Amino acid sequence: MQRLTLAGGIPDSLKGSIVALGNFDGFHLGHQAVVRRAVARAFHERRPVIVATFDPHPVRFFKPELPPFRLTTLAQRQALFGHAAADAMLVFEFGPALASMDAEAFVAKVLGEQIGAAGVITGDDFSFGKGRTGDAAMLASLGSDYGIGAEAVPQVTLDGERISSGRIREALAEGDTGTATRMLRRDYAIEGVVQRGDARGRELGYPTANLELGDYQRPKYGIYAVRVTLEDGSEHPGVASLGVRPTFDPPQELLEAHLFDLQRDLYGQKIEVALHAFIREEWKFESVTQLVDQMRDDEADARNLLAID
């Protein structure tokens, strides 16, 4: 699928699109409902579908001092939107110009003139415009003035709880991968390029693919059963340590994934590590022997959780 920006322009083939509009960080079940409605409406009206997202996240623009909270990279979102049958992803660069634009100008100039949207689908809690003065009702009202049919998708709940990116972040911080997985409809995954490390894992009999966490939301530090997707699309089960490696000095925050029964040089590859289940918190061991013994137990637990021999 195509990745678009306003600066690069909207191709004529995508004018008159149905636009799913939101942050969509994480692309959880609520976000999926918005895009699913956009796809259904576009199919009925024989129009293309654009999913519009923001980068950086507006919260990051207004509060740059906040700790990392991203759930997905743009590349991950693009893949997810493509799987949802969208034709293109439009990335709004959220900066001073967009932050200071009032609600009507956003509808008239951005949605109408620049994108040429025929319709816009949002969640019922969507807000926009300077000071977040616009909401779903205002979007519908302004949209009718400019020939844009806007509608809002009702909230999506799971076990009586509203699904939100914030709730997913809370679950991850608690090590509650089950809640995160149910709300995302997939395991939470961290993507990155494999870095060269100190080769300690290899020396201990557990070679690892090491990723820096960057701007991702920090899940609870500890040991996880994981599934790792390589650049060639193959998926491999494994066990991973996410944290600061308290047994070794100096502390270094890393995601270190050991892939079962795979002997391959992964340095420089972009991989995705999906956190399937939390096994335990990270511990400081008095000896390397104790650490290796525990790593064997962690591997056994991970294989059991992943239902592999």
C-alpha cells in the first residue's frame, strides 16, 4: 500500500476517498472497527480507502517530556492498515501548523481541498482543531457544509471495559500480556534492527538478537515467551529478556530474544518480537551458574506457553 503525506500530495486516483481518521497507535479493536467501517462504506460507494494517522503523536508534540509510550511504528501501522484492506496510509506531520489550525480550517482546507475526501470515519471520541475544540458531532456538521459525509463509530468494549491505547499501555506496564493481546487481537510486538552486543548470551549457550526499545512503551521488565518474525517473513518461537540485565554491569536496557532451534546471523536485520506471555520478573543472580540454570527453566516455561516441544 502507498504511504502519503500532505506535502507530497494526494494522487488523483485516491481523490474522493473514504478516510479513516485517528491516531491509530496500536491499531486495537476500536481502531479496527473504524477502518472496517471505512472499508465497508468505500466498497459500497466504489471508492478507495485512506487511513490517516499522525506522526509524531499529538501528545508527544504538546508534552515532549513524557516517557516513551508508542505502541507501533509507522511501518507497523502501514502493514496493519494494508492487512485491513486500506489502499493508502496518509501521515499527518503533527507540528505547529496543524496544532494551531482551527477545526473548520482543518475540515475545509485539509480534508476538503488537500485530500479531496468524500467521507470521513472516526471514533466517537475523536477530537481535532486548535485546543481540541472539534469533536465527532462538529465534524459531521462541518463536513456537510463542504460535501464530506462524516460519521463516528461507537466505542468498542471488551468484558465491559472500553478498549483504548491507554488501557493497553497500562496492561503492558503490569506485564498483563493477555489483556493487551485481547484488545489488540494480536500479541504486542516491538520492531527494530538487531544490534551487535557483548555476545554474553552466546557464551552462556543462549545467543540472542538484541533490540533497543527506542520510543516504544516499556512493558514490565522481565522474561517473556515470544514469537519473532524475521525479514523473510518466517516466524520463530523463543524466549526473551526485556530489561536492564541486573546481573551484569553496567546496566543496559535491551530486548534480548533467543530463538529456539535457529542458528543464523541476524545482525543488521529488521525483526519483530511479539510478547506472547510474561514468565517472571528480571532477577539479579549471584553467579553465572545460577543464571544459566534459571535460563533453562525459562526456556522450558516459554516452550510450554508457546505449546512447542
